[in-house]
Amino acid sequence: MCRSMSGPMRNPLRSRIEGSELLLGGWCTLPTSFAAELVASSGVDYAVVDLQHGLTGYSDLVSMLQAISLAGAVPLVRIPFGDYGMAQRALDAGAMGVVFPMVNTPELARSAVDCCRYPPLGERSFGPIRSKFNLGTDPVWVNSQILCLVQIETRQSMSSLDSILGVEGVDGVYVGPADLALSHGLSVGKPSAELDALLRRIYEACVRHGKIPAIHTTSGADCREKIAIGYGMCSIGSDSVWLHAAYTEEVAKARDEVAISAGGLY
């Protein structure tokens, strides 16, 4: 992911999304740049540093974004709920997009856009302390490259789906299937016809509004099922999930035991 010799780089995800390419992502919950580098070098197109449920603080974030970029993936960040100041700091540190959790209303969607876009499209404060080295400093250009993804994951957000996606500047949805299931009385991490119906509603709304349909999945197989629904941007498990799963499997083999199938959202 190299900077153009003639000027600031493009966000590679932008052109690939416009070309309807399938994008696969990693999820970083462990607060080390090496873990982020391992995730980003696994063949994924992007990697998300999770500041909401992950163990990472801002002091670890910059080195993790650097590691992801150097490994060839696009760095994104999920902020803690409602922490719009952190969204701006993550962008200044070099994130090329932000995932906003629990966006239940069009007003919250507008707040997400405001902290991703410089005026007149938003209210992002100017201070590209590190992002100037990739996307540059031209506010118009940067506005065109940053991804703003809102999480649809509650009953309330489902009831406001079209009005949320109608907010100008929202690039797409990132579905949180765990909270979506919980809020509808369904089991977390277990497939069901009811959950699939909700996911199809979200995908169809994305198509109507020309938004990116993105989702978190539990495994490669689960990812294929979501692709079949229509989702074209899918994260697969997380670093902590696959570290635990792989070690569990190998220890079981060493004991000559049958390994329990592992995986999960986090």
C-alpha cells in the first residue's frame, strides 16, 4: 500500500468497493503491533483495531496502524461507543476509516459523519499529525477517501434503518451480529432463520441507498454464507479467537484427543 509519487495515496478500499470486489478483513483485539502485523499479513484486505471491546488503548494504536499498513492491509478502527473524539484521533493517527458502534438513530449517524469529514461536509478538526503521510492534508481529498461505517445491531436501529442509511456521508453499514441477535431475543453466534432475515433486510437497505454492506463473521464458512446473502466486506473472527482456537486444536492433537471446533466473534 504505497504512497503515490505524484501526491497523496488513495484509500485502496474505495476503488475496490466501487469495482464490487470481495473484501475480507481481520480483527485486532490484542494490544500489540506484532499481533496486528500477523493479522494484516494473513492475506486480508483490511484490519480493524477494536477499541470498543478489544484490549487496545490509544498508546498502542499508532504502532498497530503502522504495522497494518506496512503489512499491506488497510487500517480501520472501531471506536468505543459515543467516543467521537477518539474517532478523530484515530483518523489523525492514520486510520483510513472508522466503525461506529450502536448507531441507533439518524442523529447518531450524522454525528459519525461529522467527526469523519472536514467542513463543510462535517466537523472534523484539522490536525493530521500522522495521516498527512498517507492521505495528505487537502481536506477535500481526505473527505473523499475516509470510510464512515455505522453499526446496525439493535431493534432500534432496525426500525430506523432507512433513515440512518439516508444520512449523507455514511458510506456503509458494518453489521454487529452478536448485538443484533441479542436485541431480538436470539442466541449469540448461532445461525437462525430469524437472524438471516434481519441480515437480508439490512443488505437490501444498503442496495437501496447505495451503501457498503459489511459484516462480522465467526469463520471462513460463516463468511461464505454471508457472501451468499450479498455482503461484500466481511471480517473473520479475531486475533484472540484464532490464537486460542489454533492452540486448543494442537494441544488436543498432542494429547491424541478430538479437538473441539473453535471459532467465534471475539
